[in-house]
Amino acid sequence: MTESEVDTQIIKYRALVERTFGGPLDSVLRLHPDFRDGVAGNPVPAAEFLHGLKLGRVEEFLSSLYRRRPKYPPAAMLKALMLMDLKRMLHYTEVADYLKSNPLEAALLGFSRNGGTVEVPSVKTFWHFQYVRVGGAWDNLFEMLRDEVIAQGKVLGLSIGEHCAEDSVPIAAMEGDGDAAYNDHYEITGYKLDTIDDIDHGLPMAMKTVPANVGDAPLLQEQVRSCMKQTGMSDLWMDGGYDSYDNIGWLNINGIRPHFHIHENWVPNPAGSVEHLQSLYGRHWKDEGYRSGAPFEFILAFLFGHGHHEDVGAYFRNIEMLRYESDPVPYLRDYHLRSRKDGHHGYWKEHLSLQRRLRVRGIHNVHSFLARNMCTILAVALNRLQHGVKDHLSSVAYLK
């Protein structure tokens, strides 16, 4: 090839780049940028940040949802919806128009280039991916991302999920939502997003969407079961909505210490005395599994398994009451660590605009929307961990 022919090829290549990305050749270098984290004073474009995210098993799972080769890369579709969350977009028209107007960012997310253009999905395609293609599988994606976060955290010496708190946040429903319910305390008609979060890093470990009139206490055991094995949970902070005898007993029997507020009207419950529990255990001497002279820890588990929830729960609650009475200051200092949990919910509602951006009706659709946003939080944390960042894992304020 002559020098003149080389120059001609370069000119054609530059022209192709300009047609594709709407910018000069220098912009193509930004298709593979080095990882930059968004921090105060140095925000980073959300698409650039998401470009570095390695989805691994999540990408394989998304691909399995298609019966034939999809037109748009599943990982790019997921990242585009995460971009929508990080930029707090309300409608799919916004993300579709934004990516068409910013082809470089569309390419960073993983959308393919065909000829002189980056192929961007339609509004209908984005909607279909959210509610049909993924649909009820957002819980699967949430669990996969959570598990990847925990695993990557261990690589960096972090025990993510060991110290957790459970609480719920109200979400007002759109008018005419037949699945929503009224809550007297919050004075809204809508739903509650119940989550278990790692209190050290502000990351969701379990989530569930329920009508707003559903009580908190019945949710705890199902929520903890869904993540206790993966997280290695050792402690759970909770408010008065969850501190039933049943839950206090169940957590302790399963090796998790509950942290809860001691109410002024609580008094020691004689049903939780050692003498009563030993006597109760003796009445089961004919039952399978009964062991004469068994250690007290075994007795507690046995009794709980045979339905004596209040008695076992009272034993553990009495112990916490004694601890509080002996020295209230450190007990309260420890309990108020749960305030971090309240901060997490407030942060998500503010920086992801969960309430303002809710534009669907029906509990399944509302849950899909909320689960996607929780997946976005986990994906942000995973990306940081994959690049060796161990701080501010859940921060999204400086991803623009």
C-alpha cells in the first residue's frame, strides 16, 4: 500500500468514527477508558463507570432467558436500565433518546456498532426487557449480584453481610393501583419495601415488596433465611416492628444475635426462666429426639422446634433486659447503630428518586422496579470491588 493509499484509509476511518460517535477520532479512545470512580469533586459519567462492570454469571443468566441470539446484548440492556436509575430517568423514552443522542455512551454500555451507527433499542424493547424478558427473574439477578458482591468483598478482606439491619420504607402507589393498601402509621396507600442491609457498607442483602398494611414481624424469618447462609450473618439490628418473641427466639436458635430496643413497659417474663424451660423440656420425655441430661443450648433448640416460641423467646429477651438494666449506655449505643439503616433508605429514596420515578401499578411491577434499583446499588458496589475500591461502596451521588 502506497503512502497516499494509507492516508486515504486514515481519512476514511476518521470519517467513520465521526459518523458513528458524533465526535473526533480522539473520542474512540474513550471506548476503553481506565476505571474512574465517582467521588465528591470528581463526578464520573454513569455510562463510563458501568463500562468497567464485569457481570460474569449475571450475563450468562440473562443470555439463558433468550431462545435465540438476541439483537441487543443482554448485558448492555441491563446496564442501560441501570444508567436509567443512576440518572434518575422516569421514562424509557428518556433512556432511548439519551443513548441515541450519545452514541459513545451507548457503545460504552456494550451496544453493538453496525456500519456507521450504534444500534440502540426502542422504547418498547426496553419495556419488554424489564417486565417480560426479565420479569419475575429480578430476584434472581438481585441474589446473583449480592453473592458476587459478598465474594468479591472477601477477596479484599471485607465481611459484607455479617452485621445487618432490617427495616421497611413506605412507597406511595400510583392512583388506581388495586394491589396497594393503606397504612395508618405512614398515612399512605401503597407498599413497603422491606430490606435487610449490611450496616457497615449500606448494601441490600435481602428485599421484599409487600402491601403497606402488612406487618413487619412476619417478614423477618423469610428475609433472613434468604440470605443468612450467603452472608454468614452474625448480628441483626431491628426496630419494634420485628421484636416478637418468635423472632427473638428464632434468631438466637439460628446463631444470630438480635439487637432491639428495650421498651419501658417490658417486664421479665417468667416463661423464660431456666427452671420453667427445664420443666417444659421434661414433659417431652416421650418425644423423638429427647435426650436426658442434654445441654441447655440443645434444650432451647428442642423446645423451639416443638412450638414453644414464646418461652424460648422470653429467655433471650430476659437476658437482653438484664444487660440493658445493668448498663443502659453501651446497650443504647449499640442499638442505635440501626440508625445507619434508616440512612440507607433515605439515601436510596433521594439519590435514586424511588418515589418520584415509580410509574407502574400492581405489586409485581412495583417489585420489579424496586428490585432493579436494588440491583443497581449492588452493581455499583460490585464494580468498585472489582477494581479494588473498598470504601463508599453504595454511593451513587457522583455517577452522572
